[in-house]
Amino acid sequence: MEAEAEHKQPRTLSYLVVAGLLTVLTGMELAASYTPALKMALVPVLLVLSAAKFALVAMFYMHLRYESLAYTVIFATLLLFAMVVTFSVFILIRAFFGLV
């Protein structure tokens, strides 16, 4: 039986760098939430920062970076579908309760 091809495992330093980046992004989110100048653009700023954190976690800690592109496409497609459903529900709730 032929041994399966192994992907190269990241070193400990790589995990520490990604953890540091996640810490910096979290600090940026906290700073943005306490900055009065960003009050009008707070939601888009937080969405971009959280999307960056999500991408780091999904690609590095969930090992999507080392897997086949098909897994990444499936994951991204289902994530997009979940986002569309979530935003649709928010819009329907706002319309139902007259918050539009």
C-alpha cells in the first residue's frame, strides 16, 4: 500500500504569527468601536476586520490552505449562502416590524 502524500506542516512560529495577527485585528476592532469619528462607518469597518480574522482562521487553523481547492470552493459557497440567508432574514424582520 502506497503511503499518502503528506502536506508540509507549519512550524510553531507560523502559528504564533497568525495568533499575533488575530490579536492585532481584535485590537483594531476594539479601537474602532471606541473611536467617535468612525460612528457612521463602524459596521462596515467591523465587517471587514472580522472577515479578515475569519479568513485567517479558516485558511490556517482549519487547514483549508493545505487542502484541495475544491474544499475551499465548497466552504466559500456555503458561507456565502449562509450570509445571504442571514441578511435576508434581517431584512424580512425589519420589514415585518416596520423598522425600515
